[in-house]
Amino acid sequence: MKFTRFIIFALVGSIALVVAVSVLNHGEVSAHTRITTDINWGKDIQGILEEKCMSCHHPGGLAPDFVDLTVYGTATEPAARGWAEAIKIEIITGRMPPWKPDGRFSTFDTNKMLTQEEKDIIIAWADGGAPQGPVRNIPMPEQFEKPFWPFGEPDMIFESDTPFTLAADEQFGSVTYTFPVELEEDSYITGYEFLVENPKNIHSIQVWLNDPEGVEIPPIEMEVQGEYDPLADEDDEETRMREMPKGTHIMGQWLPGDEPVLYPDAAGRYFRKDSTITMTIQFERPGFADWSSDVVDQSKLGLFVAQKDEEIDLLVESVAVGSNDFTVKAAQNNERVETSYTVKEGMSLIGLAPQLGPVPKDLEVSITYPDNRTSTLLWIPEFKQRWEATYHFESPIDAPVGSTISTVAHYDNSEDNWDNPNSPPEDLASGAGYKEAKLHTTIDYMLNDHLKVDIPFVPRERPESEEGAGMSIAAAATPDFLGAGGAETNPKAGDPSEVIVDGESEAEKIMAEAAEAMLADENIFWCPMRGNPCSLTDYQEPGTCDDCFMPLSPKASFFEGKEPAIETYHWVLSKAGKGDAFWCPNRGRDDHKLLDYYVQGRCEVCAEPLLHQARFKDVHTYTCMTPDCDNYQATYFGPGLCTSCGQPVVGLGHMDHTPLHGGWQFFMVENNYHHLEGTMHEEGIFKMYMYDDWKIPLDTRSFKASLYVETENEETGVVTETAYPLSSVKEGDTWLTAELPKEFPISFYVEILLPTKDDWQIFEEKKYDFRFEELTPLPDENAVSGDVVLHAHNCLEIVVPDTVEGIVQEIIKMDRMVQARIETKDWKKIHCPAV
């Protein structure tokens, strides 16, 4: 061990000498450095290093503290400037960043490899004198100043009451903690992360879930996923009862360089109440670390847990594949060990975490399908224990029943292996210790069969009313106070909820008076679309609205069970999002406006660092539409009653019935949720777009519809009907399509199965009339609508290779994927390689 440490210290000393010479030549006499490039640190380099390098190369990170790349540096503390030449060499040789998988096979979302353009920029910067640029002394990015939760504070945090101490001059150590789980009911883990206090001194953290003792684990009902049939009756779906694994289960791990884990949308790991969590931390002090002082550590585990209203229908589990009974003989430089796992349930692989011990040479993980096709999942030609990592696939890998996942590793236990902990070499038996040989791969996967959800969709509460015929609006204008970017805040007088009168807040008093008055109005009836686009009319008897012809409902029904609407909103961080705008974490506070920043920096009000808007959860906004109210057109962040006048607030998305695609007819269905828009941009091609009540496009594969063209014989007066298929042409369409006779005018009606207003488990056929006398106008290119959320069909992002050979290889790869999907009749996924 002392021999190994001497070599490491000697290497570090040599590198430090190179840096010292570089500083003497370029740091203190920087005026003599010849600058031959306009590429500089502030404009071009810092951003690349922040994304690809600083996660390790920051004070307290995985790398030596003296290799600090978070700042440009000075004459006395060289930092990135002093390392410019070394950075260039590491990039050219491919040693840094330390990403070991061969890129010809699977694509991983944790890939830290530099693009060719990024390499060229950094090398040109180093060759051109590594200038700082006009912006001087840019501080270290805030996220590297101290350990932090990258995705915000998790829902549950587990940490030891007392820290663990690795004593001075000790290299190895380990500690195991067991934590109780406090849950009111069973739930699902949707992701996890670690707050690692001493990453350079920790080799791994392993976490397990332990079922509660003496508690019976019942089977769980699952929906069997067969070949997709858009016309199949959902009531005839096949289900099965699945026995759940019992005992101790792998939950996750942290290896050097790992990032937080978030499972795919609607996916989660079963989390039982009264269970326990076991966390084992293995310490390994590297040669370049400080050996003269204790390492005190209190690293934490954070879990993201599904909320009560969050639907989980994809079950995440893990399996450990490995061999625990082998020995790597001394002096052997190519010892082969292999193991395999046969898939017993259809699954989609989402991650691999291999560990091989101190003397690995290479690793290949492959999958052999039932038809004997073999595909490499992970190939690492130069495997190093210090660079072990968890590899998360960019897109899940399908593994049908009967597939075999094989792991093959070679080991070099010879004198020539500088990573060998023993000199001379000794036989290495397999085991769990840091210095023992391993062939262990944790495979994270999702089951292809879905969890059975009793109520697949629960719409927001709506007032009860009689059945109606729906509302047809040809073209309704968006309210003037709505801009293209959404609702604006319209501040009014002080918040009445803060005014206390005789022990009762002003808002409570207003609510009580309003409720009393409304309940007394037994003979007043309102339109469901009251306020916008319909007028604020009080009808004296039942009937239909004069504006939209929808059936009226008793006024009192609009107030039953309603609370005051929410006037403020705490903007909550989310898992993912879209757009290139940045928001302040204090967005929505009284002294803040709802500002969008288009350059990452600090808030102009509170100076807090701005966060990408993708970090924030979406929120539906509402407004009061009573003209005489003090809070008229003010913004609320939830449904309910206006805190000023007591009238129900109106959803800003729900009241917008402007057709997005130029259609003449726009229908709101009687259930007050579904919306239909009919268009004919091309003669003979009818498209019916479908939205929810916030103008979010719907996945039309879930709907069954028919179209009938009526033709009247002018001589006999007999009307005949001709049926035409109306269906979703391809996955991803947010419309149903029918090919019709190329003629104008043309009239027809559509029959479509839709859920009823009172019971979303009951479907009935609805009829809607359309007539076109000419082509409908093409939609505005800047028209904005929400993103349709398709059901677990994710495609790889297309990255065009830089060379002709690379492009040919990519085409061959895509062709093989298409053929494989055709052979297995995997029609739901064939579009990914095909496009």
C-alpha cells in the first residue's frame, strides 16, 4: 500500500511541477503571453467546463482540490488558466472527461463526453494563450460552493444522527445504517439522489429496501400489454395477479460521478409503509487526498415519493446479476468470468451499474433475444475501478420474456497492472470488499405490463347539471388581458384575507355573506360558461343559455363545496419542462413580477440565481370575470370563489375556445372537458383535433369514432349515409383523419364515444355536425398549444455523426432496429428508428 501511495504522490508531484512552470511562464507575466485567439474563458470555456468537468473538478469534489476548474485563476492560484495546457493534452488523449463506454452501442443520458466542437474550442483556447476575456474574475458557479440537492430538497431525507469518521492514515472503511420509513400508506419512489459530503473519499453508496417483518405482501393486479389495437374495447383488457418480491430489494446506488435518478414519467418503485432502508457507505481514501487528518462524513439519501394525486402505472424494480464464486489467479492477465440472467417477465431496461473490483480489464453486457439476435448494451474496453459508474439508458431497452442478459468480464491480476493492490500479485477471491474481485451488475428495469389503476383519469370537480347538447363556437376571441405568453398578474387592493374584523377575516365574512345570498337565490339559473365567453346573466327559470345554448344550472350548484380561490402561488420545482426562459425561485412573491429572463443570471429584484423554467411545475390560472368587482381580471392560482365578490373564478385556459388550427367549428363536449375542432386544409382530407379543457392536445389513439356523409337525391328526396373511417393515422397525431369525396360544399356528422359528465367510467356515443363550403385557413405558424403527452413512447434524439462512415453505420443500425421491430411485431416502437 505504501508503494502504491508513493507512485501516486510522485505522479501528482510531477503534474504540480508542470503547473508551476506554466504559472511562472504565463501567470505572473501574463502581459508577455501571446494571445492569438478571440476564444476566451468567460464567453466560451467556462460554460463547457461547468457542464462537463466542474462536477468533479471543484473544491471538495472527486478530483484533487488543486485541480480546480471552477474559476479562471490568478498568478498565485492558477486554477483553469494554469491547467490550460494539461486540459488540452487530456482532451487530445481522450483521458478526460473519464467516460469509458464505447459510443458505438447504447446511448446514455449521463454521457459527459465532449463533442468535437467543444474539443476544438478548448484546444484553440489553450493554443491561443488561454485568455480570460473582457469579463474578469467570474466567480465560481454557486452550485459548487457546497454540497446541495441538485433537484431541490427531496420529499424524504435519511441521514445518521452521528457522523462516521475515517481515522487519519486509514485508507478503507465502511459503515451501514438502517432507517425506519414513516409513511401513512404504501406509495411509490419516483427518484432518488444523494447529498455526498466527501465524494473523493467515498467509493460507493448502496441502498436497499427491507419489507416490514411479519406483514403479508399481497399480489398486485396488472394490465397485460398485448399488441396495440386502437379499436379494442378497453373493458375487455386482460389482467393478471403478480406476486411481489419479498424480503430485501435493491433500491439504488451512488458511484463516483453519478447524478440524481428520476424514473420515467408514470413510473415508480413500490414503497411499503413500515419498511426500513439500509444504506452502506464504502470509503476509499485516494493517494492524492490528505492522509494526515480524519475524514468526517454524514452523507444523506433523498427520495422523491409519488404524491396522492400522481398516477403511477409502470413498476420499477432491480435485479442483481453476478457471480460470487470465482478467483482471479495471480499473474493471470486475461482471466475470463461470465454470468447471465434470463428475463422471466417482459421488461424495459433503464439502467446498468457494474462493479468488478480492483483488477478489471474490460466488460461487455449484451442481450440475446428469443429469436437469437444479440445486441451489445454496454462495452467498456478499459474498465477501471475508480471510474465505476451507473449508466442510465437515454431510452428504455425492450427485453421480452426469454431474453438472456449476459455479462462477460476479463481481469488482469499481473504485475503489469498498475492498479493491482498487491505486489507481487496474489490470488483474488470474489467478495463484496473493495479489494476483492467482483462480477456484479445491478439492472434497473420497468415491467412492460402496467399496474392496474382503478380510476385511470379523475377530472377536476364540476358542478352538477342536467345533460345538454354541448356548445358550438365558431370563433371565440381570447380576452384582451391575455397576452401570447399566458396570464398576467393584475394586482388589486390589499388582500382582504389579511383584514380581521371581530375575530373573522374580511375574506371569510365575504364568503359567508355570498354563500348565504346564493343559497337564497333558488330561482336563479346560470350558464356553465358564465363570465366568458357568455354574459353574466341571471336567468329566472331553467332553460338554455342565450349565448351558447348550453343547459342552465341552479345558481346554488356553482357554490356547493367551493372554497375561496388561491390568490398566491408558491412556484414548485418540477422534474422536467420546456423552453429557454429562466425564472426566479421567488417568482410570484408580492414584490416580484412574473418575469421571464432569457439569459441565465440573477433576479433583478432579490438577486437570487435564476433557474430554468423547466425546474418549475405547471400551474393553471383563473380570474374573476365580474366587471364591477374590485378583483376583476385578477389572477388566481386555483379554482374557487373570488375573495372580493364571492363569484366563482373562471379558468383562463378553459375559457379560451379559439381554434388553434383554423377550424370553422369548435365544440365543447357536454362533460365540460373534451373539445373538438374540425379542419379541412386539403380537399378531401378532414382532421378532427382533440383537446382537454386547458387546450392541451389529447392522444387520439384512445378514441373510437366514425364519420357519415349525408347525400340527398334531388329527385326522390331520399337521404343516404356513407360511412368513412375516422382514426389516428400514426402515433403522435393529435387528430383523427378521414379521407372524403373531394367536393364542396360537403356536410357530414361524426359519432364518437366519450365519457359522460356524471360518470367517467361510462361512455356514450355523441354526434357532432360539420359543414365545409371551402378549405379552412392554415393555422398561424406561431399558434401555441400544449404538448401532447404520449404514453411511454420515447425516441432517441437523432444526432447526425460527423463522418460519412458514421452516418452509414447509423443508417445500418436504424435499419436493423426497424427489421427487429417488424419481426417481433412491436408496432408501438417502430416509429422511432423509422423516422
